[in-house]
Amino acid sequence: MDINTAVSKNTKRIRERKKLTLDMAAKETGVSRSMLAQIERGDVNPTLSVLWKIATGYKVSFSSLIEQSHEQPTVLTARETVPILEDEGRFVNYPCFSFDDRRLFETYRIRIAPGGSLKAEAHLANTEEYLTVFSGELEVVAGGESFLLREGDSIRFRSDRPHAYANPGTLETTLSMIIYYDN
């Protein structure tokens, strides 16, 4: 199943499980009724920002919208991981392992081209992010402060408020991200 099909099925399943009409869902998420309908039909490829709005509005993890399987053990090859592109392709997010009820976290692999950035919406209450930079430089804005990380550096911060990531350097930045949901 490709990621658009997974998003389509999961978005509709979650909305219906919460007994929300499309109009109610639009009000909860801040995403228009027509956009939600297009996503549920698989007619559009939503951006990260739209998916975060839906996840926050539905009070579910981001990965619950994109998850494709819960089989154990799971090997996820780089070739089969479908990236989510932001900032005209300069911010590339590779969803790795999805949140589930046994694990209160999800993981991502991220590449940011020089000058690439992403402004992220607030996640669910008490959510934390754990980032480790493997190459390049990363500027993180969290909690009203700016932090510059370099290769090998890590940061943990509350992500239940708006935050941002940027590559201020001249080389590509690669990093891992873990999002932890304190339910």
C-alpha cells in the first residue's frame, strides 16, 4: 500500500471512529471540508502541515495517519520508505516506525538541503521530540529559543507548541527524530 492510500484510509477510519462528519472534522482540524474529502478519497497528496493539523485536531499521533502495517519484526529499507516533501523538496521526511498503543513514540529520518526549513504546528499536549544530527548543521527553534546543533549533537524539547527546523549551513543536514507522546 502506498502512503497516499494509507493516509486516505487512516484519515477516514479515524474520523468515522470519532463519529465526526466532514464539517465537524473541518472545524476540529482547521482543514477545509473539501480538502478532507479529497484526502479521504486519495485525490490529493497532503503536505506535512496539513497532516499535522489533522492529527492535532483528531488528537491522534501523526504516524497513525500514515501507518501501513504493524507486522513484527519489521525491516524498512530506504528504497521502500516513501518521503514526505516540504519547502519545495528541501525538507524531506522519511517516516520510519509508527506510533502504536504499545509504543508511545514514532521515528523519522530527515534530510534538509541548505536553506531548507519547516515550521511545525504544536503536537498533542506533553509531546516531546528527540533529535540527533548525523551530518551538517541544524537550527531548532523551540520554547522561544534558538539552538544550533552540529554533527553528533542531540536535543530534546517539548513539541506541544509551535517549533521550527532549518539548515543554516552549506551542506545537507541529516538527522533522526523521535516523537514521544506522554499519554
